[in-house]
Amino acid sequence: MRVARKGAKERRASMSYTGSERRRHRVFITRNTEYHVRDEICVAVRDRAARKFRPAHLALHLKLQGAVRINPNGVVIPEPQHARVGSPIYFTQVDPDGLERQIVTSRVERIERPEKTTVLEYPA
């Protein structure tokens, strides 16, 4: 009697890695924009409709801080380290003159890992 060997997909599904997360890239996808983040820094921004990277976007080089919760009364509450689907995310950077720049996105629809080919397309 022969035992069927597991395919690569089944082997991957049965493996469970219990160490710390080593992947460095994430993509936060909003209605119109993709925010490509490496080690919590926005390294590329792509327009979803045009499928083109935007070389001059306010979020570029800013640090991803987390999610934003908007209360019914309109008060915005930052939730550091909790970037998630369904909430806007925010980026910040302190300029050399001490001023903090901030940008808040629209609600995140999906969080994905970019393909290696996409990472290689990031603008310099």
C-alpha cells in the first residue's frame, strides 16, 4: 500500500512557526491608495486606480504609528501599535525644526504582504 505524499501547499499549511515575525513588508490598502510599509516606515505609496507609485506623497518616509478611532462625537483617538482593518491608520515624523508632521488615511480595507516583484518596483 502506497501512502500519498503531501503536496507543498499541505506541508506549508501544517507547519506552524512560533517565533517572532520576521517579514518586514506590509501593504495597507485603503479605498484609493496602497501604503507600502517596511519596518514601520512608509517606503512607497501606490494609486490603486492607476496602479502607479506616487513619487511625492505626504506619507512617504513617515513612521506608521497605529490606528485611529473616531468617536461618534467626532473626537479622534490614536491607538498606537494597533493598525487594523476597518480603521484609519496614521503616520508621523518629527522634522528637524521640531514640528511633527502627521497624516491620517481613510479606513483600511485589507492588510497584505507585497509580492517580491512589487517590492523590487518601489521607487528609490
